Amino acid sequence: MIPSLEQIRKPTAKILVGLAVLATTACSPNLVERAIDARGGALDSYRKTVDAEVVAGMPGRWSWEVAYRAPESFRWSLETLGDDQSLLFDGVSSRHRLGSALLPPTPADEAVRSQARWFAVTALDVLEGPAVSWRELPPAELPEGVASGLSAEFSGSSTRFELFFDERDLLARARGRVALAPVGAGMLDATFSSYLRVGGYQLPHSGTYRLDGQPLMRETVRRWLPNDPSLEGPDVFSGQ
């Protein structure tokens, strides 16, 4: 029996619809791509100057600068009594600078690496590289007040970080285990807000932090420098 033209059209139409759905799914940006695009694009490095009101560990009003470069290099400089103290990490070794004195490098411990990974995942771009695996969280695993979220892990580490985004795909909240000497180690939970455009990027200027469920600090970012060229030198994070 020779099939009718109508019999041929029906399965052909179903196949074409299926192929169209697959093509649309393959071309749709994933959550990380949407979040990076919503922010304004790739952020390979940044510097931010922060005023913070700390309520635990070392209570008081503090000012510091955080400099970060992908994938895991950072410098955290604290202003104290007219003198600077810095923690530097170049991805392999860490060292401290006390005023003009630079202490010898030491292999980075898990406390330093936990801070580096916090800066890395909240900067988002590392999520597109091979060092991190992530999955989008289903609605049942999302806290209230967010539109989407993901869970991420670094290769060779069981520590999990969770990032949550608002309806604009901007980072609204992050949490994960971080060591913050001398305050302590635990589950750091941060909420980001007051997004303003700086150099073509939408960046948060307010943050509220809790450690193991207890208030830790509130921060106000005085200055953002996204993709800062001064952070591109080979020795920026080694102190040389």
C-alpha cells in the first residue's frame, strides 16, 4: 500500500518540531552565561575598596581593599592605624605584608584557598572553566526571594558553594564554607544589593554577611575597578 501524502506529512512535521526544540535548547544560554551577560560581560580581575561595619570577631569600623584576578589569585589589604597589612595569594603560595616588611612565602593552606575560591565563584567567570563543575538548582532547593541558583564545586575539593540570582540574573546571594582568620571558619552567607553601573558593569555596592547564621558584617563598596590593568603583572599577587 502506498502511503498518502497526509500520512507522510504527519511524522515529518513531528520530526521537524523535535529538531527545532533541540536546536533552541542547544543555543539557549545557560544560567552562568546569562549571569555574566547581565552583569556586563567577563570580569577577569577587579579591585574594590570597602568600608565595613564588623559586628563579630573584631568588631568595629574597618576599611580594606580586595584585589582579585582569575582564576584564584587575590590580595586582601587592611588599613590599620595608618599602616597596611596584606594577605597575598598567587594561586600557589601565600604570604603576608606588614607595612613595608614582606614575610617569606608559604604553601597556601585550606583557609587561604577557601577565601580565593569565594572570590572566584562570586566573580562568576571561573564557573566557565575546567576547574569548577556546577549544576543548576531546582526550584525546590532555592531559598525565598531568589529566581534561580546553582551549586558549584572545585576539582579535588568537596567544598560546595551556592550562588543565587534575582529575576535580572544578577548575583543576589552566595554561601559556602570559608575560613576568615582571626574571626573563625564556617558557613559564610552573603547578600548583595545596590547594583550600580561602573565601567559598563552592573556591580553590587552593598553586602550583608553572616557566619554560621550569626551576623558578621555589613559592607559598602566605595570604589570598584573592574578589569584593572594594574593587576595583570606576573608578580602582583606574589609581592615581588
